Amino acid sequence: MRILVFFISLTLLGSIAFAQEKAKFSIGPVEAITRTDQHPTYYKDGKLYLIEDISLQKGDWLTVHAKSRDKRLYIFLYDPQKREYLKASDDSLYYAATWHGFFSWTAPQTDSLALIIATEIDKNEDDFMDIPHIDTPQISYTLARYRSSASTPHTGWSFSERLSYLCNHWIAGYRAMPRQENPQSKINGKPAYEYIPVSPVTLHDSMGASVMHLGYDRHQSYFQYSGNLTYSKAKEMYKQLQGQLKRATDKEEITNFNDPSQFRRQLELESSTYYIKIPENKVPVEYHFLKPAGKGFVYIPVSLFLIGNKTEAKVLVVMGEIGDDIYDIGI
């Protein structure tokens, strides 16, 4: 059995002073790692296993999102000392041509545990070797630890501190952010597509916030929005955020609607996208279509919109998604 060791370190948001205005994904209460296309190991019981050794402190919230094509997934938390399973994931879901497994657990005490991700195998009954022929599926997963004692959102934070806090939660796909379901977002018995953060952090004090399912694979994005404002006030807020985002991020793209080749959506007055550079192994498994940022790095998007007309408008900020779903939900 191959053992993949993952020792989780933590950087407290409040203990580090910002020497510069650039956002930092590593500053915050979340520590996450993503492993892609891993080959599990056969273990004589008709399943293939990946094992992560993890170290948790009391009160830590462990979240996992695993995916695999064609094969159903199972996630277990195991205590090697007591030799017992502490929790198993709910049944995996099939969408976007992929099986997805989800897991969350809060540690009642400080402990060292094993997280096990398993999937079924295909055996060739005509193979008479001791170990059957295995059609090995690849498994990708994001494993994250959230420490509530290290999370103290404060309205007095600087702009870059707020953006870093949100970027830090992004590496866990916003799954490790304390939030509550919006009951109004449940349709015909289906799971909620919107969650309300318990302690929302926004880039502008007057904005509201929610975590929404976006994209064809229903990944989660952090959605910030103003109320309806006069056009002049909305434009002022938009320009202010443009300047702050430019200073705090690594790359900027401004849409030029004066160019006839640029597609403009209905009510879209202005838009621009900003990018934060992070390592590839910090990208949650549910995110796709990211821009390359040099060997081993990618850019994650922060999208800014001014939507409305010359009388009334609103401002939207979305982290983690640049597709059409932003606009559809935003208006």
C-alpha cells in the first residue's frame, strides 16, 4: 500500500503584517492541498486505496472533494490507534461525466488520523495471477483543514487582507468556509445552490456576499454584490475597486466594449478581470479553464462587473469564475 503523507501547517491571518499590497493565498485559516490523477493501490478487498496521514487539532474542520471518471468513490476517516473508522462519506454523486465524493468532519480532539479514498476495481476473471488485472481509475482530490480559532474576520482589515482571506478559502473551493444554506435556493427538493457566509468578508463594506454553485460542474464561487445604486455612485464604486484590485493582484484584463468584436451582455456596462498567481497544486479539483502563469503556476480570476443602465446600476465581484453564470445569477 502506498502511503501519501500530508502534514498540515497553518499560518494565522492575524499574526502576519502585510509588507505589500499583493494578495496572498497562503494567509488565512485554511490549509489545502490538491493532488491530481493519482493511481490508487490494490489492497485485496476489491477496492483501490489512497491514504493520507493527517494531523488535526481539536475543533479543526476537515473537508475533502474527490473525483474519478467512471468509478464510484468512497471516503473514510480512520483512527490507526483505535483501529476503527470514525466516519464515512455520503454516497458519491455522478455529474459532468465524473463521480464526485464529498466529506466533512470536525475534530473533537487533537489527533493523528488516516484519510482513505477508495474506488472499485475491475477484475479480469480470466487472469489467474494472484493479483487480478486492474483497470486503474485515476483519482483527484482536494484535502483541506479549516481552523476556526484562526479565523477572525474584521471590517478594519485592509483591502489586501480581505482579498487574501477570500483567496485563502478559494484553495479549498470555499468548502471550508462557515456558511448556512439559503433555504430559498432549494428548488423541487434539490440541494441549495447558494450559501450565506456566517461571517461574510467583502472587498467593499457596503456589499453583501454569498457562496454560489456556478459552472457546468457546480463548483463554488464567492459572489459579492452591491444593491441598486444610482449610476454615478455605482460607477464610483466600480472605479474604486478597479484601482484597489490592480494594486493587489498580479494581472489585469479590461474589457473594451468600444471594440465591435467584443461581446457585450444585456445591461453590462463595464467589466474587468484580475488574476492572482498561485501554485497549480493549490487549485481545487472542481475548477477548470484557468490561465497558465508560468511553470507550476496558474492565475485564479477575480471578476468585476458594472451592470445596469445610465440611471441605475450595481457592482458585482466574483472570485473563482469568469463564465456566463456570473451574469445570469448576478442580475
